[in-house]
Amino acid sequence: MNQGTQRSIVRYIHLVLAIPILGYIYSPFDQIPKYAPVTRFVFVPLMVLSGLWMWKGHLFLRLITKRSATQDVAART
């Protein structure tokens, strides 16, 4: 997959995950307890992970490819 395409997909996922959080913030006060657990434990962590992936995902991929390359070399010897 092209890097630009992957970044666009992650960006749109990040934006879609922000919509329920905005709904949580701007909802009437009596509606907040209904949405609080889902927002706290699903949407916020997923949005943070997608943001971290957009920011430092290239370093994570580099770490994985280095590790798998060294494992391949060790397996060959």
C-alpha cells in the first residue's frame, strides 16, 4: 500500500473517532453518563493510537523490520 494512501486512511479513521468525542463534550449534561464509558474506554484510546501511528508509525515499522531481519539472519545460521 502506498504511504500516502495509508496516511489518508489513518487520518480519516482519526477524524471519525473524534466525532463521538465531540458529541460527548457537547451533549446535554443528563446524557453524559450514557456515553461516558464508551467514550473513555473505546474512542479516546483508539484516537490516541491512530494519532501516535500518524506521528511515529514509521519508527514502529522500522523497529519491526529490523527485528524480523535479525531473526531471519539468526535462523539461517
